[in-house]
Amino acid sequence: MKWFNVTLCGVFIAFCTGTCGGQWYGTQKSSRTSKGGGSPAAGERCFCQLKGVIDDCSCSVETLNSFNNLKVFPRLNSLLSQNFFRYWKVNLNKECPFWEDDSKCAIRFCSVQPCTNVPDGIKGSVVYLEKNKIEKQKHYNSNDCGGENDLGYLNTTLSKESIDGFERWAAHDSAIDSFCELDDESSTDSDYVDLLLNPERYTGYAGPSAHRVWRSIYQENCFKPSTDLGPYADFSSIGANDFLKDMCLEKRTFYRAVSGLHSSINIHLCAQYLLSDKDGFTDSSEGIWGPNIEEFQRRFDPELTGGEGPLRLKNLYFVYLLEMKALAKAAPYLESLEFYTGNEEEDSDVRKAVRDLLNVIEGFPNHFDEGAMFTGGFQAAKLKEEFKQHFRNISRIMDCVGCDKCRLWGKLQITGLGTALKILFSGNFDQPLDQQLSLSTVRLTKFQLSRGEIVSLFNAFGRLSRSIMELERFQEEILR
């Protein structure tokens, strides 16, 4: 496969299937280290260039390592185990919109365990904002995850026509602002998934179907240099840094965000690798999972990646900064929510934990500066719309992934990143919260995020936070 895969959109090589054993295209040597290690020199190469200022940001790798590992990760890891954040409603049955899906993964590790019990408050709560106050309107649902929800009492002061109007209004605003094509949570094909019971990790999914997903992403949905080099040009003599110099800040941001997300997923794969699947395991067996140092080095050692490995890892820090700034920007809105599950004690603890996390994040001194992007009138507006359409297409490609677990985590992390982009660039979070609230009647405001967007935003950031934490563990193990 030519170098084009890396420099243009090879950043997504294992995105949908990075948890599934897909390889990151690029220059690789045939030499392989022995299982469990390799020479110290090879290990040092993965990290010796991973230091200093992060491209297009004012923050260093060292600062983020300390901030994430000591302050963010412990808080976020605890928060994501709570019921509000562990259940996510997703449609894993949507047909691929671009080609006929002819390859469904049959490997047992690709399957997603269905949920058996979701708190009624999660299945049936709708949140309205009025004068900086949250008013819960409860639905009453069956206890079965896959059961149909009965429409309960919503609001006796609003007619059905008014409620339907609010829903259409909210859907219209969401479609305009969204950087992702979101699943219809009311669809009978959408089900709640317990993320803690379906962890992201290696599954073994690979082959022509997975490669077709990657090709669609890098050939059709990435920004390209202004030089006309053709769709199959060989960039082996250029390198990612030189490639990015020919692109504006907005396009570099798109590339680095996608590349960083790809790096994060590859780290998850290496940290949760299938180490043993011996005869005798049952279909329900989990196998033995753990870190694979050789696989990590193969994906990030500069000598095995044409010098690109450390740049890929730096892009992880870039997308971390981007998503963290989105949380900081949306903090006043997020702090106004009840995170309702029906368990008053747990909900109170979650609200306190969210406020604590957001206070830590808001105190970070070197946030990503989204204000420098999409300035300049008509051309900037046109570029923003192109940026949005590229990302929306990538979110649709997630429905072409044949591995259910890979599809689940691909959709969740793309939705989380898309939600962060919506917060940063839709323009609906730029005014103080009290200026955006209706002062007359209960209404859905334009800046509102759905529960699915909130859950994906926190979980996607949690994946990036864990990746940075895992980097420290790999470094300690390799340099030991």
C-alpha cells in the first residue's frame, strides 16, 4: 500500500478496526522484536521525540502528561463507571449507506453483549431548560432494554402539537449544528449498550471489508494538498510534516484530530491485546488480554513507520486538547444538567463529580484556541461547511464496519469528537448560559445537547485520557 495512506488519510487505517487488529499503513521493516519487548534502543525511539510543544497549540506534551495522569484521568475514570455514562443508545443495525454490506464479522470477540437492565430514569427522562432551571418530565417504560417505550405524561400545559413542534425544532437545529449523523434513538433498531460490559479492545476483525472502510475514508473524506498529485500519488518522500505545511490551520486541525483519534484507538488495541485464546475456550470466554509491547512498537517506532510514529502520538495530545476545550466551553451548560437516572443519591454524586472535573479542566492554562479558526467571511463559512460535511460522511461510514464492537466504539468516539466540534464551531455556546435561556415558556434551546451526545462526549474524552495514561505505562515497561 502506498505512502498516500499515511499522509492523507491513513490516520484512519485502524479507526473503525483499530480495536480489531487492523494494521496502520506506512513504511515498515521486516524485522520484528521478540514477544514481550525488543531492544531498549527500539523502545526509546518511540518516546525520544515525544516531547516539547504540540503542533498548532501552546502546550507541551510534558504538561499534558502530568495534568491528565494526576488530575483528569482519576476523576474521569471514576465518573464513567456511573450509570448515566455507562449506558449509550446506539443503532448497530443500520445498513451501510455506501455499498452493500457483505461481510459481517463472525469472530466471537466482535459481538456486543446486549444489556439486561437499564435504569428507568435513563430510558425515560427528557430535560427542559427554563430560567436556568431543570424540569424533569418522566416517561414510563418497560424494564426490558429492547422493549418498546410507552409515552407517558409529558406536560399537561402543552398540546401534542406543541410538543411535536418542539421535537421537530430540536431535530432541525441539531441537524444544522451537528458534525455527525446521529442515530434516531426512537428507532426500534436502537438499543442501549452497557459500555463497561463491552470494552474496546482487539477483536481480530480484518480483511477486505475492513480495508474497504479505510479506503472510503482516506480517498473520499480527507482534505488534500492544493498540489494536484492524483488520488494514488506516492508521498513516501514527503512525510506528514511537509504534507501539512501546504494546508491551512482548519485543514491541519481536521487531519490532526482524526490522526490523534486513530493513535488513541491503536493504543487501546495494544493495551488490550488478545494474548491467549487456546483451545477449550467457550464461545462466551473472554480469553486473556493485556499489553502487547511488540505491537505498540510496530505502530509507533519511527524506524518502523518512516519517522511518523512520534507525530502520530503527538496528534493524540492535539485531539485531547481539542475535546478538553469543548468541555470547558460547554461547562456552564453541563453544570446546569441533572444527569438524571432516577437514583437521587447517585445523581447528586454525579453532578458533584461533573462539576469537580469541569472545574479542573477550566483551570487548565493552555487551552486549544478555536477562535483562530474559520475567520474571514464567505470563504471561511464555506470551509466550515466543507469541514462539517467531511466529518458527517465519516460518521456515516461507521455504519459500514462489519464488527459490532468495532462499530460501537467507532460510532461512540466519532460522535464524541463530532459533539466537541459542534460545541466549538456551531456558534451556539459562545454566549453566557443565562443569555441563551428562554424567559417566557418552556422550550428547547438551540444549544441543547442530547443525552447521547453528552454520554459520547465524556466517554470519547475518557478514551483519550486513558490512552495518555497507557502511554506512560508502555514507556515504563519498554524502558525498564
